[in-house]
Amino acid sequence: MSQQVKVQRELEFSAGANSTGNISGRPSYKNMVVSEDHFTGKAIDSTNDYTVAGVNSGAATITVPHMMTLTTGAADDDDIDVAMGIEYYPAYNPVLEARFRIDDVDKTAINIGFSDATGEAADTIAMMYSGSTLTSTASNFAGFLHDAAATTKNLYAVSVNANTDGSVINSGSTPTDAKVYTVRVELRDNGTTVDALFYVNTSGKEINPGEDLIGIEPAAVARTTYLCPYFALINHGEAAANTLDIDYRKVWVQVQ
């Protein structure tokens, strides 16, 4: 007796019959460990989930609708760093994706990416860009940077590998107040070095790898240096509090 049900054209369910999928949500089908946060809790857990380091009144809070809002202090160069654990091995191909907006882009700088430290010294963040000069405070970083102190005030992809800066990759998009972006940095191991692939969707929609790739940096970070997902905001030339809203962040990495 055959164990197959053959359908020539279509299967029709009548009366009260129905069909539902046998899974819900987005499956992780490539043997990945996935960490995702849509910030629907009551507060940022700075003990178990995140390290939060703010100068003066800098803070990270949950705001409506389900966002993590980074708020600087009210003095020039006040900064706020938020990071997850330093537990992502570049050789295992970690990926970070986030959707964000800068509420007031004038005289601010932001970072979103993988870094080798959960925070930097006061009045600095991992990567900054003044004029046409990239300043890397981190020793290893791969991710995104916007700095109003830059000559061309676009969103960039940047990296540093063992204190050697990579290329500055221009997205061609200039952030404006409250403009929403979706970004993704993918670390890809080739057996010898780890390259970084950078994606930007300038409408804040889901990343389409076929359309949103803005560049690839070979040997972007050290292959065996553990990294953490890192988010940062700093005032650059303004004595007023500023905010960066993270709508969601998602990180995935291969299981070994």
C-alpha cells in the first residue's frame, strides 16, 4: 500500500476543516545560537544581559514603543556605551543586525557593531570620525559609524584589526533626524582570516542580502579575539542630551 497522498492540482478543506503550520516564528535552520531582543521588558537588565556605562547622566532605558533608548549626559563629549557579553568568536561567523534611529543627528556620533570591549574610556566610543580621519579606540571592531564631526556626514561601515584600521565604507546615505535604518554586520571566517560583510537598508526594512550589501572588508578583525555586540552614542560639540533608539537587535552565531 502506498504511503503517499497524491494531489494533482490543489487540496481543498471544506466546512470546519483547517490546516495550520507545524512551527511558529522564524526557525534557525543552520545550527545557530540566536539571541534576539525587541525590548519589551520593563527595564534594561544591566546585571545579566547588558553592560551599561554612561558618563554623567548617560543611561539606557526601555521606551515606547519597545525600544532601547541610549541617552547621553548634557555636556560635550558625554557618552553612553551598551554591550552584551564578550563571548562571540569571530571564527564562528557571528552576525549582528539592528534597526535604529538617531533622534537628533546634529553633533552626535554612534556605533553599532562587534567590539572587543564593553565600553571605552570616558568621552570616547569605539570608533569616531573627525573630518576625514578615523579614530579607533577599540583594538578590534567591525560595524557601523555615523559621526557629525566627519566632513561627509554619512553612515559608514568601519573596522579595525589588532589596532590596524580597515577601509571606511560609505553607505551613501546621510542620516537625518529620526530616520530609521536597518544594519547588519556579518563576520565570515575563511580559515585564515575573518572578513566583514556590511549591509544597510536605508528604509528601516528587513535586510535583503542581494540588495543591501554596501561592502566587504577583508581581514576585518582578529580571528581569535572574542567580541561583544556593542552600541554607543556620544555628544560631539553639543552641551545637550541626545538619544539613540534601538528598535531591536538580533545576534546569531554558529554552534561548534
